[in-house]
Amino acid sequence: MGQIPSSNSLISPSAPTAKLWALIDCNSFYCSCERIFRPDLAGQPVAVLSNNDGCLVAMTPETKALGFKMGDPYFKEAENLKRLGVAVFSSNYALYGDISRRVMSCLRTVVPDIHQYSIDEAFIPLNTALAAQAEEVGWELSRKTLAWVGVPTRVGLGPTRTMAKLANHWAKKKGRVFRLQASTDEYSEILTQTPLGDVWGIGRRLTQKLERLGLKTAWDLSRLRLSEAKRLLTVKGLKTVLELNGVQAIEDDLCPVAPKSLVSSRSFGTKVIEPGPLMESLISHCETVGARLREEGLLTPVLSIFIGTVHFIENPFSSGAEVRLSSPTNYTPTLIKAARQALDNCYRQGFQYARAGVMVFDLRSEKGQTPSLWDEAPSASQGKLMAALDQINQRYGRNTIRFAGQGDLDAPWRMRRRRMSPVSTTDWSGLPIVKA
């Protein structure tokens, strides 16, 4: 590849933390989760639908080979999917989340440290001993995840996270484990064959901007002078150029950061007119947000709600309201009380509501939180009550204990998931039954 493009204002990257990086990615993750409990679907076309069974959001290679595309509306393709023998499932997020946790736990039995990047991806730093046998480590990660969890994976290896991500992308063609090394003819050839949009961190808008300037491939991007990369792409883009040249520059950029806000929202399975079902939905969202706040060790001083019709009708309507709490909290009953007040302030009769949601923001950590003289001090019993509720729902499955105001679990307004598989790993009622 030659030398790193020169610059009079080179920004030195932070000290590298690994000799080598691995990126492990689960193949067609949602579909692979469904196949775990359906071994008859091995090698068969599988697809998973979005919320309310709206469109295709995950597909196996067999499904893609039949001509279906991500985002295809299900109602338009339902007959074709059935005719071509595609097994179609509604999104089963409880199952996918639990399988993800099992995958990450499995990886930790092979390597001492993983940096989870998404539900189905993790970066793994390989220091001196592990880096010396990187390919063997990659194969062991892939083999063990398949054997212990039942999820197939591919592993990309490279001296930087960006190169490991690119290696993982090419592992689809090169084999389950693939390694990239800077300054080799193979790497130069791969860069020339990689479109800009396939480079980690280069989104659609940046791709369009760079293409207007005559840059088409990852090779073109890697040849940018660093001063030019910083001018066109800011510091983040400069780091991408450095990483494409084998210089670790973004190893500290992905450290977990406490979120500033949390949102829970869903479209309804059927249109809602009365405030009762709207409130049931909002209580369910408050339960979700409250549990997430406690899991993250966070408090919120404010809660807002939003409700609305679909956008494409003649007279669409949307509204929202915000309630500032007497003190920062993660106590779900307090959030529910605020949601009731907010709904009273923004509900309007005569509309067919299609969606609702809850947002909390200006979040702060529970640790070191000093209440002011005007704050309402949380009681110890509130914390114990929520801890007990969370532990029971985590152990026996979500909604084992729930708030009465959430309404029936099969209420018409709830999200349509008519093709959902059982939650076989976290819900007793979803356990497979073996008949002798």
C-alpha cells in the first residue's frame, strides 16, 4: 500500500490497546435464532418481520437468492413467500436478546475481553499471545459459538477496528475467518474492490459527498492526505483514513457512554380512539423505560409522551406533553402517574391514533445523586419493590408480574405478531415439549 498519506497537521492517534482486533458477527442473526429451535429449517429460506409484521427486516441467504429484499412489505409479498416455501416469523425480541447474551458469554470463555458493538457483533482485542495465533482464536470463537449456542458466525481480523470490520465483510466470500494485513497486495486489491459505502463509519451522505469529489472506493479514501480528510470528513473521518492504513485511531471511541435519553414506542395493531387503550399503552412503555433506567443505574427528572395518527391521511394529528417530576426517579409508579397527567394534557377526541410512546431525558446516575431541599426523597421500600419486580421478570420472563393498568396481553391495540415463535429460553410456557 505504501506509506500513510502525509500531512502537515497529523493528529496522533491514541495509544493502541491491542496488537490485533477481531470482529465476530452472527450470520443472519434473527433468522439464526429462529433456526435454533427449528432444526428442520437448516439450509431452508427464513425471514423475520418488523414490528406489526410490517416488512422484511432479516433474511437468510436462501431467501435473498429467491429475489426478496430488505424492507419489502409483507402484505405485498406474503403469497410469494408462502409459494416459495419461506418460513416467516414475527420479531421475537425477548428471544433474540437472550440468545445475544448467550453468544457474548460464550465468547468470554475463549478470550478475556470483548467489546459488544451491537446485538450480534463484538470487537475483541487480541494482545501479544492471542495475536500470535489469531486465526486459531478466530476459528475457536466461531466453532464454540456454533456448538454451544447454535448460532453461526464469521470473524474478521485486522490491525485496526476498521480493518477488522472490513475483513469480516469479506469473510462472506473468503471463509468463516479472514485476516487483513496492511501494506499487502491482497489488501490493496480488496480496497479497490470495496465501495465507499461498505467502509465502517462512511454513511450514505458522506458517500454521496465523496463521490461528487471523484472518490469511489475504499482505496481512494485511504489515499486521502490527512489534512484533506480532516477538512472533508472532520476528525472522525480522519481516524477512518488512519485506520484504513493500519494505524489504530478509534479504539477509545466505542466505550459505553450512559445514554442521555431513553424512548419506548410502538405502533398499534389496530387504531385506537378512546383514551383508555392509549393509557394502557403508555403504562406498558413506562414499565419498559423504568426497568431500563434501573438496569443502567439512571434517574430521570422529566417524562414526556407522544401520540399520533398515521402521517399519510388527509388530516394527520400528533401531540405530546411533558411533565417535570418532583425529583429524579426510576420508580415506575411515579412514571405512570406522570404519563397519566401528560395524556390528560394532550389527548384530543375524534382521532384514530396509530402510535404512542414515552421518552425520558436529562438522565443522571443514581450514584452520588444528592437531593435538594425540595426533592422528594425516595423510600427504601420503593427500591426494594422495584428490585423484586425486576428480578422476578428477569428470571421467569417479562410480564410475569406487571401493572394492572397495562391491560390484557392480547388487547387488540397491541403490536401484531401473528407469526411469533415461542420465547423458548426465558419463558417457562415457551419451553419445547418432547413427547415420548
